[in-house]
Amino acid sequence: MESNNRTIHIEKNSCIKCGKCSQVCPAEIMIQDKTTKEIRLEQVGLCIGCGHCVDVCPTGSVIHSDFPPEKIHPINYSLLPTPEQIMLLVKSRRSNRTITSKPIDKKSLEQIVEAARYAPTATNSQQVAFTIVTDPEKLRQISNFTIETFESLVKKLTNPAIKILLKPFMPDVYKYVPAFKILKQKHLEGKDPILRKATALLIIHTPYSNRFGCEDANLAYQNASLMAQSLGISQIYMGFILTAIKQDKKKTFSRMLGIDGKIQAIMALGIPAFKYPKYVDRI
């Protein structure tokens, strides 16, 4: 059967009617007949292109145009890390801000992005994009943009006419005013309180039309974070930059980097000066 340019076919001569494809299809377009056990296709247009049906078919009888044989790879489960190793990786992950000036090699950055790409997305939309920034001048501009945005925000919040109206309704916002001023001072001293001297930024963005863009992007972030941890690379969530972007009505930040879409998550990356030798139990 064909839907738009996507085609799906069940090879009846080799199909053993095990029903695995119908069990895993999230769109329920593969229906197993109760009497003949044959698999039939209904409403192929609902297919989300996840490939579950192709993966589980033991005889290669599901022929899907999105997944030619060269795109299908067997999993050697014996190579997977143990649950204990995964838990240790998770517990060892820290936002290590002791970053050196040593650049991250290209292969490691590619591995981090590749891990992020394999994160799940709502309805398998795969509408998450990634921008890597390593140019020192661009990184400096991003720090400046963030500080300048906060400086402008502080001026507005501390304006007597505005303050008397907003503070009673936005007390939590006003708690950050002293912190913003401290950031400005540290920035002037060259301490880089925003990027923490990170040598790379991973910016994760989605189309504005993506209803689950935030969720998709942050799932990708977590994949990238754990891959970075396994590579011995520090990762820090850039909440300050995201906060500044929300104030950026003119989309100055997006234009600076040529990003078309909504920036959902940002990760600072760098080679740490040292590793944490221990982890601490969560309270």
C-alpha cells in the first residue's frame, strides 16, 4: 500500500503470521486477522515512520520504503552496558564548571549530537535540530548578549514607576535583580559567569509549529548529556541564556546564529580541569 511517497508491503510468501508487527505498531495500521492470522494494512497514511514493524519482523517480510535493508542494523545486546554501569553514569554526571581552554575534538561533538538525534520525539516527528557553536568570537557575543539583556531587564524592573506596579505581583522575579547585577560585575571582570569558559555550545531548536518542541528538545538534551559524560566532557544547562532569549522579542540571538525556529535547550560543553571522584546521595 502507498501513502503519499511512502509504501508499505507485507511479503506474504515469507510472513509467518507471528503478529509482532501488529503488536508494536503505534498507529495500529497493521491488523492481524483473527481467523486467517494474515496481516492486512489499514489507513497507511497514519504511519509515523517509526520502523518498529521492520525491526521486529523475524523474516524481513515487512517491506517499508523508509527502511531499506542498508538502514537496518542488528543489535548485539551483549555489548550493552549493565544496569549498574548505567546507574553509575547517571550518578556521576555533574555540571562540572572547571572548564579548561582545551577544545573538544570534532568526533566527540559529532557523537554527542548523534546521541541527541536518537532521543524519542512525539509521534516520531524528528523535528529537532542542532547547532554547534565553537567560534570564540560567537561565544563571546552570546555572553555579551545575555549580560546586556539582563542589564536592560534590571533597568526596567528597578524603574520606580514600574517597580511599584510589578513587585507585588512578581516577587520571585525581583529576587533575581541582585543576582543579575552580580553577573554583570563578574562579566566585566572577565570571569565569564554565563558560559563558564565553555569552548562549545550545543543549541537545540525546533520549528515553532511543533507542539511538543520543548519536550522533544529536552529529551535530546539528556541523551547528549549522558554521551558527553561518558566521553569525559563537562555539560552545563544554560538557563541564563534561555532566560535572556525569552526577553529577546526581536530574535537577535536567533539571527546572530542563523537559527530558524524556537530555541528550546542549550548545553555548554568543555574539557574539565579535573573529574569528580565521588557522587553524593540525593536527599
